[in-house]
Amino acid sequence: QNEEYGGHGVDFRYSTLIYHELLRAGFAALGVGFAVHSDLVANYIGHYGSEEQKRRILPKMARGEWIGAIAMTEPGTGSDLASVQTKAELKDGKWIINGQKTFISNGIHSDIVIVVARTDASPEKPYAGISLFIVERDAKGFSRGRRLGKIGLHAQDTAELAFENCEIPQDNLLG
């Protein structure tokens, strides 16, 4: 990410070298969630975030103070975003999110989660009416379910997440 927000000013090739060296050192079985945090969440915020979101979130992520996750997968729909059931509705200047997510990498340890939610229940196109939201750890109505067991990738937690009338500021819409 950009040095202005606490990053090192390097591109994706740097991440590739880091992952290569981790594999070479035998850490493949651990499967840490660096890629989700650095290559997905930070890039979503860097590309689609407002200036305020970038200044508030990216330096904390770059320093390792905050861990990022992205919540797309849902029970019953998997990663088919056209079928996403989690809904977000704007009420009284706040977004209210309701739904469940599963198989979320970094879900237990995350401080911020980018949540995919439907904002239009009757779009003409299946992928229309879907938005991204930044949900912070202490958001009212946000909870973590159980940590899911896996055969490998033990260093990367995988969790279920729940949003029950989860309230987030209107400014936490991403993009």
C-alpha cells in the first residue's frame, strides 16, 4: 500500500516474494492469513475507500494493530455472490446489516471485516444491488460464532460471523 497510509510503497510482487519465502521455509501447512489481510482487505480499502477510511484504517493495518477479513461466503449459498442473502438497509443515518457468513478467514481475530450485503432486494441483474461495508470489531449486533476446524491452514482462523441488526455508520459503506 501507499506510504502515505503507513505502507511500504511496494507492489504485489513484494507479497509474492514473502509467500515464496514462507513456502520455502516450510510454513505452507500453517497457512497464515497474510494474503487476506494485506492483499485483499487493504487493497479494497486502498482502491474503494474514502480518504477518511484510508487514513483511519490503513495505518493500523500496516502496523499490525488491526487484522482484516472479508466476509462473502454464506451458509447455503457458498461464494455465489448473486445469491447473497445478507441484507443492509439504511435507517436513520445508519446501515443495519442482517445475515450470516461462514468460512471467513481471519474471522475470529479480525478488527475490521469487509462485508458483502444486498442493498437492493429486487435487482434486474443478479450481481446488481450488492454493496461492501466496513464492520468494526465492536459494532453493535456483530458477533463471531465458532472457530471452524480444518485439515490444514491451522495458523489462519476460519469462523462463522453473525449480523443481527448490526449498526454501522453511514460512512462505513465502501466505494
